[in-house]
Amino acid sequence: MGHNYAKPLTAEARMERVFSRLPSDWAVKMERQPGTGWSVWMQRPDGTLHQETRDTLLEALEDVWRALR
């Protein structure tokens, strides 16, 4: 049996992965909403936009990124 299993990424590594893949021409807005968590909004240059509100900034970033890529 192999021992070449991938370790799960830390929250910091996951966040860095999203930020490093964002094109420089995308608009990004992040806000912490009182009582509801984090809101992240992204817009591609073609005008397509998406917003998510989640408990953590990381969850919101990943969900918006997945929806727009």
C-alpha cells in the first residue's frame, strides 16, 4: 500500500490558491456582514457576476470562484 496520499490543504493554502488564480481584470469585493458572515462578490470582464454569503471568508471565496470560472 502506498504512502503517497495528499494532505488536506490548510485554510491559508486554500485561500492563497483562490487569490493566486484570480485574473487581474476581475472585480472583487469582500465584506463582513454583521450577524450573517462574509459576503464576496466577483465580476468577470464580460459582465458576469456572482455573490455568495457564507459563515467564513474562505467558503464565500471558493463558492464564488467555482461559480464564475
